[in-house]
Amino acid sequence: MEKSGFFNSSGGDRVYDAADFAGYFAKLVTNGIFYADVNNLKVTVSEGMQVSVAPGSAWIKGYAYENTLPLQLSLTTANGTYPRIDRVVLRLSAVDRNIVLAVKTGTALDLPVPPALTCTAEVYELGLADVLVGKGVVSITQDKITDTRLDSALCGTVNSLITAVYE
């Protein structure tokens, strides 16, 4: 099937939706955070079992995300026997039609690993940070937060796929 766009509608013959525009932009701009500011969506310690995510913006699958204020996220209570690694993610949900910050709670194990990112047609996640939650802890310290924003396998930075050609 041939498809072209974007043209002005004449009598309702051209109807486009958000998926049409996202599909177009996804071909031009890669997933990731915008890194003009080094603190863009940076995860830091807050108080107790909370972390704070700095203001910032990102791009996932052609959809834009922006947060203008620091956002607090709560981690679940630590396991009394084993540590775990939680992952702070930016999650695109095609079903909910939004992009939100979230915490993926890891599994408490003797040798914990962070939960895998979900990358399906319905949900696509970027990993911003991993948080080591020690056994029995009641608060998180900054040294337990690993910044993963620049790891292209987990998040990475936005890049344009447009290349200028000079003749």
C-alpha cells in the first residue's frame, strides 16, 4: 500500500493521527535523552527510600517527553535478607498514550541484577539509572545510584539521522 503525506485536507480526504507523525519523526531522530544539560533527567538521592529525577526531556519512538520540575519516585521497602537492583526508567506506553517516569523493582537475590527493559510495540523503556537497594536499608545514598543515561544499550542521547550533503 502506498502512503504519502503530509498534505492539507480538502473536504476531509487527508486524516492524520499522532502515530503518523511519530512514525515520521522516529525515522529522523533516535531514542534517548537530550543532553544539552548534563543534569537532564539525572537521578539523584532524595530522602529515605526516594530518588529524585531532575527536569529534562527525551525522545522515544518519535514521541516527545518533557518534565519541567524535579520528580520524586519511591522505591519499595528493602528485603531483609538480600539486596536488589531497581531500575529508574522512562516508559512509553502506546496503550496509555503517554511517557512517564517509573521504577522497575528488581528481585532480591544474593547477586542481584537489574530488571530488563521492556521494548515491545506496546511499551518501550529507556533506563536512566540503576539503584542498589541493600538488604534491610531504610534510605538510599548517592553512591548506590548508577547513572545509565549515556549507555546507548540502555538509554543514550538523542541524535538526528539527517546528514547534510554538500555539493
